[in-house]
Amino acid sequence: MKIKVGVLLLALLGGCDNSAPVEKGFAGLGDQATAFTPVVPGRVFSFPADHGPHDGFRIEWWYVTANLKDDQGGEFGAQWTLFRSALKATPEQPGWSNQIIWLGHAAVTSATVHHAAERYARGGVGQAGVSLAPFNAWIDDWRFSSQGSDSLADLQLSARDKNFGYQLRLTSTRPLVLQGDKGFSQKSEQGQASYYYSQPFFQARGTLEIDGKTYQVSGPAWLDREWSSQPLTANQTGWDWFSLHLDSGEQVMLYRMRQKDGAPYLTGTWIDAQGQTQLLNAADISLTPQDTATVAGRSMPVRWSIKIPDKHLDITISALNPNAWMALRIPYWEGPVRLSGSHGGQGYLEMTGY
């Protein structure tokens, strides 16, 4: 999952009524959501329908990261996320009766610069949403939209703020990937989970602008789609999530759910070059923070050791820019990483709750 930061929106929802939110787990995500639809094993995914919104669930997101280079070899990262959060577990209402809150995050990163921005919208009035046939996800003028008949084979991705912007075309002929157990992605031993699929085989090409300078860029990109009603326990304080593009053509997704008490919950997915998956359990993975950096007054692990012995993977990942701090209403760290060791490559790291 990412676990995508999408769930951060839930901590903001207390502002929509007169009561103060009671935080349980990171960003309130351990709070009970019994009125909402539970996530249970055995769901049969249906496309393109599952590219769109899911009534009855509490939170979902459309999340894209891209590892980009220009013609001179300069490295960049771009991130785009749209979050949909329901205030009530009822079918979506029209107009101002709508109970959906939308939140957008966008960011760009270079070795020396990181910029991030956010947008908010209420559902039902056309300011934000997701539609199908063709696929279109938007908030204000930020868009992730289909360019062809297959809704996730050829897309345009764009966002702009005062210090940055990008316009990227994402294409892939590879299959979608169901994360976890056939799309059922467990987040704790107690059974918290999300429905989760990805497209880790996108190739991106286009323009990226930072502080008034425009670059022609290209590189691999990764889409995550998740929806849930209670993705964390009250004991879980945050997560470390990795999406890795290996030079061998394989892809790796890992996440570590940190807890107030006890060892982190650790799992992931190994994706071969053809898109076939293997679920990874904690016994399959060694994930160890190495070096830290002080970022926004916090000690952040920006260099990690990752070992998956069965796959002969023994790598170190390092942040392209250790100061990739998303200084938004709910802040977190997110940025591109470099790989070295048994496999070369690149990827993205997200860290919350520090």
C-alpha cells in the first residue's frame, strides 16, 4: 500500500463538526469505524470499476510517484495524490449535502530542493472527484486522467503551485498488480487491512519545473490504489513504506507499521518483470534503518538496509534529498531514493508518525 498517506485526511475531519477529534493511533486511523464497510478477504476486483470511488468505505486514495532524470542525468522525484474521505457511511449525496472530503498532495524533489503543496475540496460541487469512461481524477486544476480507451494504460498527470509544476505522460502495457493476498493487504496481526492494487510498471515522460527552471524528464512511475475503513490499530504510530524499481525489471513494495508496544508489523510484495507477485512476510525481510538526519526538528532514518535472502537482494537505499519534508497541515517525509548493493535501481520512501 503505500500505505498511502491518504489516510492522513482522517485527522482533519474533526474540523467538520463541533467535537474535538480523539486521536487513536497515527492520525486517528486506529479509531473504530464500525458503521463503514469492513475490508475482508476474498474480494473479486473488477476493472475499470475499481479505479473509481467506493461508497461505504471510510478512506481511499489515488497515489502516483515518479523517479525522473533529465538529459544531463539530473535526478528528480514527482508525487501526486488524491484522497477521498467519507464523513458518513452512506451513499454519496448530491450538491452541498455531499459527505465526501477531498484532499490533494503534490510535490517535487531534486537533490537540493523539495517543494510540496496541498488542496482541499468538498464533494458534490465539481471541485474534485473521480469519474470513469474515461478515467479522470482531479482537484482544482490538478489532474490524473486517461488518454485512451484503457483507463490506466495511457494517462496524463499534472499539478502546479507557485514554486513547481509538472506535466507527465504515463504509459504501461503491463498488468495491474494485486498487493497482499489477492488484493487483501493486512496491516496488523489484529486484522486491520485495506484493498490494495498497484501499477508499478508505468514509464513517465514530460516536463518538470522547479523555481522557474524547466526540465525535460523521463523515468519509471508507480501508482497505488487503496481503500479501507480502519487501516490501523490504536497501537500503531506510523509507517515506513518503500516502492522500489530494480534495474533487473523487478519491483518491490515493503511497509513497516510501527507500534507503541511490540515489534513493527512488516510485509511486502515481490513483483517479477512479468508482473507475477509473491507475498513477503516478516520472516522473509530484513529492514533496518542505518543513518539518520535531522529534518524539521525530527530524527529521520534516511538510509536503510534491505535484505530479502530468497531473492538474493541485499541493498542499501539512500534519500536523494534527506530534507524531503512535506511541510503540510499534517507533515510527513516523502521522497525519491537511490539503490546500491546487489541490485541497482531507484524508488520512493514515505515515513509518517515521526
